[in-house]
Amino acid sequence: MSILSPLKMNNLGTTARGETTSST
């Protein structure tokens, strides 16, 4: 889940860290 967590969060545009990434 550690790997799927960030991937899924990236879809929303926010990483587990709370940063806005994958916006592009």
C-alpha cells in the first residue's frame, strides 16, 4: 500500500505529504 498510496493520492493532485504534485 505504501506504493499505491502515493500513486492514488497523485491522482487527486495531492501526495501523502500534503503537497500539490502531478498537477501538470
